[in-house]
Amino acid sequence: MSRAVYEGKISVWRRLAIYIGRFFLWLFLTILVLILGLYLFLYLINKGPSPHFRDLFVASVMESSAGGILARIYLTDEEIEAIRANNRTEEIAEITDVSLVDFDASNPESASEGEETDASSEGEEGGYVYDDPDSDGIEIHEVHGETYSGMMMIVYDPSRVVVSSIPSYTHGYMGWTIQQHVENNGAVAGINGGKYEDNNGLGSGAWPEGVVITHGRCTNGNDGRTYGVYGFNEDNIFIVGNMTAASALNMGIRDAVTFGPALVVNGNAASYQGEGGGLNPRTAIGQRDDGAVLMLVIEGRKSSSLGATMADLIDIMLEYGAVNAANMDGGMSSTMFYEGEIIVDNATVRDTRRIPTAFVVMPLETD
């Protein structure tokens, strides 16, 4: 090999090394600028001139499984707790007054059996307008606000709404996706349900917390401990209140879970401080005075939908006529399944979240 050829090859490798070095230097500087920019951006939110944005941000990230670190970097635990105390929903001591729900106030069965259900001829009874073009006893409505979008599912017959639960509560078991909850019960629709262990957003969805009652049988919860219990009794009335598992069973609760807080009790909205919470994906369930069940899921943490506050949920539930309503598990678990597909989904990094419980809608009974 001639000296010129040898030196030429050395020169090529040197140029290649220079290009590679420049690329990694550029990459390092770009990442550094992004990190510094993000740090400064979050610093301005947490320490900047706007208490409103700070409080809303802190309330939002502290409601997530892993996002709290974005506030703890800049604020002390005492500062965070003070902010959360000024942006929370008050607990309601009342329990559902069953006399406020009157199934004769309207006749949802006639709508679900096909009477006056054409899209061009909606039926109106008891002050409510039914829009059920496919005669499945379910309405779907889009909901929108300044910071959120989502879906409201209205189920005319409350006896169709039950709690689905995985068969085993162990750390070695995996929860079900919302689709599995629906399909494993032979149901037609569903939303996510109650509280469960989910450390840092990495839980397997197989360990519920609080009460789980399915078909009149308590499968989780201490008999003597008080929980927020939200579900349906044997008369298909949605019950909202704090009680023990034993009290819930004595009241005839057939299907219920724990989460909260209550949003509306006996027609009265919960009071709240500030925004009542941060902007996040949300799930809520309630009931109108004619018995129809309201199932709400809000998208969040997206450019198209930042999320809703508890105050937003209260407003939506009241707008749709809820006399009783409660907040369910939110965040990445907030999901709605209908007609064989997920129509509201907040899972982004991983697949749809695995959860131990869900409210599912059983098929419409026909003659």
C-alpha cells in the first residue's frame, strides 16, 4: 500500500470521527437545552407570578400516580399541602335519600323498547328527552368545556349497570382491561371503576382498595371500617355515602366500589375550594331522578383535552340532571367502552390500563 493511499484512508477516518463527534456534541447540547428549558418552564409555573396557574398545576400533578415529583422539585411538602387544601372538594356527610328517585317519573323502558326512538322523533317524558336511534337503551353524548372533552353515556335502565370484578385479588395476578371487563361479563358497555393499588403508575391492577361489592357479595373491604361507598342497591337506586361494608350490605347494596368524593348528593352539589382539584382525566357515575344512570369519562393530559376539575364534573352532572353522583378513579384509568370499541381512552404510554373493577352495562332484555 502506497503512503498516499494510507494517508488518504487515515484522513477519511479522521473526518468521520470529527463528524460523529460533532453530531454527539450537537445532540448533547440539544438535550441540555431542552432539560434547562423544561426546568425553567416548571420553575416559572411553581415559583412564578401567577398563583392561579401554580395552584392548578400542583393540584393536577399531585393527583397523578407519578407526576408529584414535578411539584416536589420546587416546593416543600408544607407548601404543596397548603395548595391542595385550597383546591379540594368537601366531603359530604349525607347518604342518598332513596325517595328522591322515582322510576315512574319517566318511562325509560318504552324508549329502550323502541317507542319514539327515531332520530327525527325523540320521545320526551318526565322532562327528559330520549335520543336512542339504535334502540339499545343507551344514549351517548359528547361533552366539551374550555379545557376538556369527553363522553356521557346515559343508560335508561339502572338494573343493567353492575360492578365487574376480577376473580382474584393478589399481587401476582393481572387486572383486566376495560374491554376484558365488558367481554368477560357478556356486557355491551362499561367504564372504569374504583380505587386500586397503583404505586407510581406501575400497578398490575389486581389489588383493589376499599369496598368491592358484586351481586350482593362483599369481595373486598373490612366489615367495620368506614369507606366511601358508591353503587346500586337492590332497588337499582344509586347510593352515595360513607359507611362500613357491613352497613352497605345491610342497606341492600348489590354492586358498589370505593373512590370519591361525592359530587352530588340528594340534588345538592358538593362544595369545593378553588377549582376543587386539578385538570386531569376523570370518570364519574351518577343517577337522575327517573333512574337513568349517567356515566361520564373525560379525556385529559392531551393537547386536545387538558382535563377537567372536580368543579367541572359537578357542573356536568347537574346539567344532565343528576340527583346523586360520585367521582371514580381517574387519570390513565379513565376509559369508556361501547359497541365493541374504546370511545374514550387516556392510556398513552402503555396499553389500556388494567384495573380490578369496572361498571359494566349488561345487554338489554328483550321478550
